[in-house]
Amino acid sequence: MKSLPWWTALLAMSAPAHAQTPEMAARALVGGGAFHKAQMRIAQDYDRIVEETIRITQVPAPPFRESARAALLAGMMRDADLADVTIDAEGNVTGLRRGAARAGGPLLAVGAHLDTVFPEGTDVHVRREGHLLHAPGITDNSVSLAVMLELARALDAAGLKTRQDILFVANVGEEERGAFRGVRYLLGQGPYAHRIAAFIGLEPGDSGGITTTGVGVHRYDVTFTGPGGHSLFQFGLVSPVAAMADAIVRFDRFQPDPAKGTTVFNVGLVKGGTSINAIPAQAVMSVDMRSTDSAELARVEAWFRNALADALAAENATRSTANGAVAAQVASALPIERPVTHVAEDAPLVLQAKAAIRALGTSPASRFGSADSNIPQSLGIPAITLDSGFKYISPHSPQETMVLDRPTNLRIIAGTLAAVVLAAGAAH
Ligand SMILES: [Zn+2]
């Protein structure tokens, strides 16, 4: 037999720990006394989670106006005994829970966004109706912020140590207008940027799903122009409205490949013209294309470009260009590029989270979404979004409602807690 290199002996020595599957690790964690203590603490704190959700919700946090809610969260993080609680230059609140490994090493970031989609002046007073709580933003994402604080408290109460530090983040700018500015800063320039080895985002929900794919988005404002003219005396000139209508019909014939993820597209807004008796000089349409598959996103984009070119050519060939042709300008309507992003389904972070959720009695499914975890995914940092445990109705609307269902809420929160511990490495 060939002699083995010296380091195989070391590998063999450490084999039992390394050979442990995510399922074994999850069952060992969840079956242990410390985790049970953490669950007891969360159960005792149930009303407190609800109360804090209400407090957070009632401090408005419109896009780019998150500072009042950030200050509240900074205080709450200090009360939860997190270390080095700071508000960074972008407005993110961070608090550290030290792990057993040497200081300054790789860490797990757990984030929940502060911002809402609602403008300043929105009534954010919470109205309670039995097990229903109504207020804009209460589920997305106030409850996740409250649950994040509870995770920190439960870990402490149970004396649950992790190997890596956990950085708890209440971040700004997750919603559309914020264009992920909080997490982009956190991972790009923030003081912890070089240390974040994995990211878990918290969003509302009680299904135990795991978001592993970030939906890619292409979004454009297309401006059609032409010479315009009198509709009686200059009849026959090219019309940007006719070209736009033709482009929409051609675009609409795109057939997504159902075998390649989910692809959707929509012309959501059209406007143009000046008068019923004028040949229009301008028309504008807003186009949205989204996919969970980058090849399909590229295909629908190409289809859209062709539809546009063909419609312009057809209008210019059919009607008179004596006073000028119709043309179109395509401008991106996105503040940042939004590619399709993924974390590998067999990445340890995904396998551990699924094992954790399963160990708590929920069957976890991978899903797609659009949230902060897209940004670390796009940078090659393992990242997922997990449920903060509460069912939501009509998020992003004034009728937004959170449903209290104590056993389900506690079970999902426990699954998320176990996923966090496994991701940061349970320390023994
Ligand atoms: Zn959200």
C-alpha cells in the first residue's frame, strides 16, 4: 500500500466532526438542552416580540428617511446586549455578538431591512383586531427586525455560543427606491465588509421557505419620437403611437420556456400624444422583464429589442417619412443593474438551513425572490433569505396585515434560529 501524506493523519483525527452531515448537526443542536432553553425564552418573549413589532412599525421609515427607526433599533440592540452597536455612514445599524473564534475573523451577517415602501405622512398607527395586526410595513419588515433582536436575546439566555461572530444588521434601502444601498455599503465599504463570509436576510413569512435565487430584472422607459403633424392636413405621416402599439403587440408574443424557471414581462405604463386631432410627436412606455434564469432573461431582452426594431421599421416603411422617421430611445429605469443571482443548492449555508428548518418540523423549499440577499449572492458570498415567522397579508399596501398564530410563529422562529447557529458554527 502506498504511504499516505502526513496530513491525512490530521484529517482522520478530525474526521468525526467533519463527517457530520447537516442533518446530524441540526438534530444535535435542536435536541440539546441549550437550544431548548433558547426556545423557552422565545416563547416567554412572544408578547414582547409583538410589542416591539408595533413600536418599530409606528416609527416611520420611508425610503431614504430611515434614521428615526435606525436610532430606535440601535437602542434596542444595546438593550439586547449586542456589542459595538453603531450606525454606519450609510445608515445601517450594526451590533456584534462575539463568537468563540479569534476576534476579527470571518463572520455571519444576519440582516433585516429598516425601510418601508410607504412615503412620509403615511399613517403607521397599528390597529389590533384579535389575532390580526394592521399597519403599513408591520410585516415587511418590522416583525423581522423584532425577531432579529429576539434571536440575539435567545442565544444569550441559552448560553448558546457560536464559532464565528454574528453581526446583526438593521439595514437601510432594501426596497425598490433604496436599490439595496444598505447591504451594498455593508459589503462594499462598511467596516465589516472584508469579514462577512455569509449572509442571512430575514423577511416576513411563515412557510419555512429559503430564498436561494434572486430574480433578475430588466426595466426600461422607451421614448418613441416622430415628426408629429396635423391629423387632417398631414395625414399619412409616421406615428410614434402606432409604432409603440405595434412594438407592444410584437413583444407580447414572447413565449417563456416553462422548463427554465419563471419569466414574466409586462408593459405597465403607456402615455403620449398631445391632442385628439394631432399626429403624436412622442409616446412613452415602461417595460418590465424578470426571470429566475439568466439565459431566459437575455432571450426576452433580445425579443424585446427585435420587437422594437421591427415595429419602427414597419411604421417607417408603411407611412410617410417626408417630415422625419419614427425612432425610439431605450433608457434603463433601474438605479442599479439587477442580474439573476443564486446561491448553490448544495452550499453548506443552504443545506444547514434546510436541515435546521426540517429539524423543527417544517419542510423547507427553495424559492426565488428579490431581497437584500441578492447583493451578497452577486458577489459570490453565500446568502439566503429566511422567514421571520409571521404570516402576512397585502404587504406593500395600506391594508398590510400581520397574522398572529403562536405555535407556527414560534416553530418558524426556532428554525431560523437553528439555521443561524449552524451557519455561524455551533461552538462546543
Ligand atoms: Zn422586505
